[in-house]
Amino acid sequence: MRQVQVSQPGGPEVLKIAEAPVPTPGEGEVLIKVQAAGVNRADISQRQGRYALRPGMPSILGLEVAGTIAGLGPGVTRWKEGDDICALLTGGGYAEYVVTPAPQCLPVPKGVSVIEAASLPETFFTVWLDVFDLCHLRSGESLLVHGGSSGIGITAIQLAHTLGSRVFVTAGSQAKCEACTALGAEAAIDYRSTDFEEAIQNLTTGRGVDVILDMVGGSYTIKNIRSLAPLGRLVFINFMESSRGEIDIALVMGRQLTITGSGLRPQTVERKGQIAEKLEKIAWPLIEGAKIKPVIDTVYTLEQVAEAHRRMESSAHIGKILLRM
């Protein structure tokens, strides 16, 4: 099979296509013939040598794919060869074949193409883990999403809005803000021209929001804390500006705030399987009913992988970037 290898840490030019053996599924795993793979920010960090891989994590990039099951390891009972699925990975997705634990697979939703389905796993697993499992966002509450036009952002907007929450976002251009409101955001704040803290105070008449999903960190931290309502929850999923930020402990205590964070990749197979079950029960019917839709920015071929990474690094995209095998 063909796969993309990182010849050495560096820019997009270090991504090279090479031949490799087709992997063999182990106990509880499935072999997937990949039709498309999602491109994510973590792939950029790993290519640059800034992502510390834990033991057992594949060195090949790619955290999500969609395709057809081509083989079953011992103990797999739900799936059969020929099933169209999308799957969450710990790596290895930039390849024509990949193995992953069976619990991390989901059926391709009805009405969605297999290519489009590659855009779903990483963002839906992340949003469910952080917004709903860790922060317990409930219908009637409010959510602020930073990076609203990113893959994570467009999923968070649609899922939270459809499940009954008010959604506010920040984004970096008027076009991105318009895309976010079209997907269900009540208001989109252009952070290049407007202070989001002030805007949130105005939009919520001084109360603040119940949950904030942040991938920026740094200077956003104290502004996030001041933007939370009493009993508010702040969850970090990245720190694109900085991993260090200021907090006001008195404000945290006075408003009884919760500050947390997570990474999806290190979660156990059991934990990821539990999230998959919730997504299939709650989110997949919403996709099949066209209440939530995949938002694809660009689809590149495997040979265009460097261009796909350049597109991701430009931050010009709205929605997901995919690689088609």
C-alpha cells in the first residue's frame, strides 16, 4: 500500500509518499481500506516534531478515516467485510489501509458519502467528550466556541444548536462569521475587529456564557474566565497562542467556575467506544435527518498532501480538509 511518511520534522515539503506493507488487524481490530482521511491541526504539530507520541502510537499521520472494512481481527462481532464505516484512529490514516479498534468505528450515516464521512470522527468525538461529557452542556444553556469556522467549530455549532443551546463563536473574517451563523450560531464575533469579552457581555446582558470551548489559550484565558456565567465551565482542547495564561482565582471561587481540558488521542479504547455509542444514538440520527451536515472545505488527493497541510496552516479554510486516496 501507499502511505505518507514524514521524512524529517519540518514544513509540508517533508511529507513523502512511500510503499509499506498492508497492516494486519489484531485482537478486537478491523482493517479498513481507506477512501478518505481527515487533516487535523494535530497532524501539523506532529509533522513539525512538536507532538510527543506516546508508546504504541503510530508515527504515520492521520487521526480519522472513512472507507470499507477489508478484514477482521479475532473477537470482532459487530462489523463484517464490506461495511462502509468511518473511524477514529490514534494515527496511520494517511494511508490506503489502516487498522483501528472496532469500538472506534461508526457506520457511515445515511445520506452522507463515504468521502464526506471522513470529516466526522475527530470533531464529533472531540466535541462530545469536551462539551457534553466534561462540561455537561444542557439544552437552554449557552456555549462560546473559539475558532467557530474550524472543523471542531462547525461541529460544535451544529450539535449544540440542534440540541437546544444558544451558541456564540469567534472567527477571523466576515465570511467565516457568516458561515458560522448560517450553521446555527446566534452571533459570530470577528476577533480581528471586536473584543469578544465585551461582545459576550453585551449579547448575554452581563450574565456570561455557561460553557466555553477554547483552542487558543494564552491571552484568551483571563478573558474566558471573565466571560463565564456563575457555575460556568471552561474547557481547553489546544493552546495555539500559548499554554500559559492568567487566571483570577477570586473570580473562579466567587462564580464557582470549573476549568478543565482534555486530549482525545490518549483516551482509552473503552472511553472512545463509549463516546461512539453516544454519537450513534444521539448525533447520527441528526445527521441522517439533515439537521446536521458535514462541511467540507477542500478535498485533495494523497499526492497533494503538502498542499492540504498548507491550506490547514493558512487558516483560510471553513470546515474540514480531506485527503482522498
